[in-house]
Amino acid sequence: MSQFCAGKTLEEVLGLDFRMLVTALNLFADEEAQFILYMELDALKAAVAQYLGVEREGVDIERCKISSVEQGDEFIDIALVILPPKELPKILPCSLSDRKDN
């Protein structure tokens, strides 16, 4: 996912969709990878929303507590504490990979 997000703005990262990422990363057959992706995306969105000081539907900013921010010329490193999500991810069936409306 980090390679997929490279070069995107923070607003673009907040707009990422789990189903679109599953498709883009071809993870339909790997339930464990989908779970990890869901957790990563949820934490990333929470951190970005808190960093920007914005609220976004579907992003639980209370899950994420930023402890430090370090910014360099080509990076921003955010250290944070992440609480468990309120909802667990829904695993997408392989049959969705054939659908064109993902």
C-alpha cells in the first residue's frame, strides 16, 4: 500500500476506498492480506485526518493519538498510538474481482 500511496496528497489518501485498493492490489484471494490492508488503511486515514485537523465520514479520529511528528525535505514521519477499530473489516469474496463496478 505504501507504494500505491507514494506521491498522493493527504486529501487523496483520505479518499482512498478499501474495495478499490483490494482490486488495485489484487488481494481478492488473500483474506489475511485484506485484513491487514483494512487495518493499515484505517490507521493511515485516522492519522492523516488528525494531522490535518479534519473530520471525515468513516474515519474515527479518536482511534489515533499522535505522539510526535517529524518532517524532513521529502517525508513526514508520524508516531502514534492506535486503538482497535470499532468495526472489523468485511472480507470481500473472490467473485467481486469479476465485477466492473468496483
